[in-house]
Amino acid sequence: MSLITVADIAHDDLALTPTIQSEAAGEIDVVSQSGTDPETGQFFFAVKNANVAAFEEALEADHTVRDWWLVSEREDSVVYRIGHTNDAILLSPMVTELGGLMLDACSNETSGWRVRLQLSDREALSELWEYCEANDISFDLNRMFQQDGWMNGEPSKLTDAQRDALVAAYEHGYFEEPREAALDDLSDVLGISPTAVSGRIRRGTSELVESILVEE
């Protein structure tokens, strides 16, 4: 058995926190499947619904960023390789030290980052929480559940941001006929732009269809 944990973490020195707080991007995701170099602190990030010029200005002013490179650019997203300063706080090394995995990490508009972790047991989670407390890192646990096996994963790769948008859309009648809520209504509920809401619903729906309805 392994323990899946979803939590919001926050600290002024957490990687890219000043950039997140600048609101120059709708959403920043760590590209977990890409190669990274822990020794140099360089990681890949997918940035969605961003004002590229404003985002790069935010990177220049971010005290957690040492250097950055634009890797690719599409209509609704860009990918950057970003190197962090020595002062930047990274949670992933501690998760690795505890024998866990950082499955997903995406920016959270209210606190910094929302992370989805795979840990061996509650003892590992307790050690991680104690580490965060000792370093003044806010650690707000959203939910956790156990799963059989270590690498089975969840039924889909649905991110927490996409899940929240889909649940809010369902609960407020966005999928009803006629619709009982518009994108502007969901924007107020989630605290993000209507464009970001639309993107999360679209990508989340696509992920659910691919993972549940489409066979290999």
C-alpha cells in the first residue's frame, strides 16, 4: 500500500512563489515527466494562459529564479526551463529523501503550490509535515487516500485544478440543459479568469474521456 496526499504548500521562498503571486500566468505546472538536474536546480515548467511578456518580467524580478530559458511556445501554453537560486526552497528533495514521489505540482492562486505526493505511509507524511513546520512552510492537507501498489496511480491524470473546475461546474449546473451557470459564475467561485475556467474544464473533460472511455 502507498499513501496519496494532496496538499497546499506556501512560503515566500518556495520556488516561483513571487512569480505566481504576480498573476502573470493563469496556471504553472511542473513538467514531471521531463528530465531534471537536481544538482543545478533546473526544472521544466508548463505555463498556461500567460501574458508571456509579463511572465518573463516576473521571472526577472523573482528572487527564487537564477536563470530561465523559453523552450517552446504554443497558442495557449509555453514551456520554460528554470534554474533556481540557492535561497529557493524546493520540497521535492525532501520527498525523495523520504522515499516518496512528487506526482504533480501546480500553482495555487491563494497559497503558492498544490502538490500531489505518493508516500510509503503515514509516518513518512508525518516526517514531511514536521520538516515543513520546522522550516515555516505552510502545509495544508486537502485529502489523502491509500492505493494498492506503488506505481498504479489514479484512474486518470486529472490535475487538482481541473478536478476543482469540473466539480464546481457540475455543482453549479454548468452541464445542465439549459445551463444554470456561466463561465463568469464559475470564475467568481474559483477565483480565476473565465478563460482559465474554460481551459481547465476542456482539458479535464478530455483527460477523463481518454483515461476512462478510450481503450488502449
